[in-house]
Amino acid sequence: MNTQSGGTLSGQTVLVTGAARRLGRAIAERLHQEGANLAIHYRRSGQEAQALAAQMNAVRPRSAEAFACDLRELALLPGLIAQTLAAFGRLDVLVNNASSFYPTPVGEITPEQFEDLIGTNLRAPLFLAQAAAHELRLRRGLILNLIDIHGFKPLKRHPVYSAAKAGLLMLTQALARELGPEVRVNGIAPGPILWPDGPMDRDLKARIVARTILKRVGSPDDVARAALFFVRDAPYVTGQVLPVDGGRTAGGL
Ligand SMILES: NC(=O)c1ccc[n+]([C@@H]2O[C@H](COP(=O)([O-])OP(=O)(O)OC[C@H]3O[C@@H](n4cnc5c(N)ncnc54)[C@H](OP(=O)(O)O)[C@@H]3O)[C@@H](O)[C@H]2O)c1
């Protein structure tokens, strides 16, 4: 366990799901920079996850460890919490970031897609929260859910993903009631931050940016800084969801 002091989160442990790449990585890096120990969850990105853990441990020995888990496997979820506790002795913050995302036009939706999108975006956050609840109560901890502005209003051709994120939005409020007063539960609803991996129509990107008040996409660190706000600077905030979207929702989604 890390024993060095210094950062404002020194001594605390954070588990970030899907932390090897993209937004999850940015959140993990920023919270680690603030002194937290990091449980880096991944599924396929093992190399990136191990490299990130090594990078963090080079800064502060034994401050990070990577754990693999397919979050659709319900029976494995308590084990991820247990591994974090075994490695660091405590858990203060659970960041439900991992997600699957792809279109599911009506008429072509398969049961497998439904299972996958609901499984990663809604079911896993709930069952991880349940597995971590006892420890988070002890630590007066936080659950932070990565939602999406399309949890407020649906994204065209993505009904299952949108419904999963809307469910996660409600779960954020419901868990805040269920786990309070000891545990705070909040969410971040990113707008256009990082385009999905793979090809994406340039005109569509331009149209999305045009409908964003700040006329640009955000950066992963914009989301990471919002995460730090909830972890460190928001002790009287629970059950809330903060859009980090350059004004996309305010401008009329
Ligand atoms: N990017 C954006 O602009 C944006 C916009 C709105 C909302 N969001 C939300 O913000 C969060 C982060 O966004 P992102 O774009 O960085 O996410 P992402 O790249 O689409 O996915 C993050 C990670 O989720 C993990 N994952 C997927 N399926 C999994 C499974 N079955 N079990 C375990 N892990 C699984 C993957 O880990 P491995 O790589 O290790 O397999 C992946 O790297 C997500 O919740 C997303 O919905 C993002």
C-alpha cells in the first residue's frame, strides 16, 4: 500500500472501471496525481492497463494495480471489489466508467446486444455498487457514474444504449437515497469528448460540434477534472448529475 503523503487524496483508494484508455484513463491519472491509490480495471486492454499501473508505480511505489474482469459476468463483480480491498486495504471511490456503445436500429436489435449494452452500462454499475456498499459506507465514500447527455434525451439509432444510460441516471439518484447519508452517489454526463474508435462520418462530427455552444469537443481531462470535483470538493452534493458537454444540452440537444 502507498504510504507516501502529499496529494489531497493521499491514503484513499479509487477503483475506475474501463481505466486503461480514453476517459477512464484520464480520470484514473488525475485522481492518482492527487495522491489516490488506483485500482485500474480493464477487460481487453491488458497491455495499456499494465503500462498505466507501471507508470503510476514509478511515481509512487505500490500505488496502482490492474485487474481484469468482463463486467457482464455478474458472478465476477464482487471479486473485483475484493481484489481492490486485498491490494489496498480500503475502497473510497467507485467510478463506473466502462461502457459499450454502438447503434441498435429498431428491427435489428438482438438479445445479445441488449444484454451487452444493459450489462455494461447499467447492470454492472448496480452490482458493483452493491458489492462495494458496505466498504463505501465505512469510508464515507463516493460512487461516480459516467452517464451521457443521451441519458437525458435519446441518441438517434441508439435506443438500447440511451435507455441503459437513462437507467444509470435514475440509478444514480436512487442509490444516493439508498446509500445515504454515508455514501454520496453522483454522475457525470459527458457530451462530445472523444469520438468513438473506428470510422465516423465527418459531417456528423461537424453537425454535433455546431450544436455545441462552445463550438468544440471537450477533452478527457475536462471530464477528469469534474470527477476530481465530485471526489474532493463536493462533500454536500449527492444524487446529482453534471453535464460536461460544452453546452450541448443547454443549447437544445
Ligand atoms: N467518449 C465520449 O465522448 C463520451 C460521451 C458521452 C458519454 N461517455 C461515457 O463516458 C464513459 C467513458 O467513455 P469512453 O468513450 O472513454 O468509453 P469507451 O472507450 O467506449 O469504453 C471504456 C472501456 O469500457 C470497457 N468495457 C467495455 N465493455 C466491457 C465489459 N463487458 N467488461 C468490462 N469492461 C468493458 C473497455 O475496456 P477494455 O478496453 O479494457 O476492454 C473500454 O476501454 C462511458 O461510460 C461513456 O458512455 C463518453
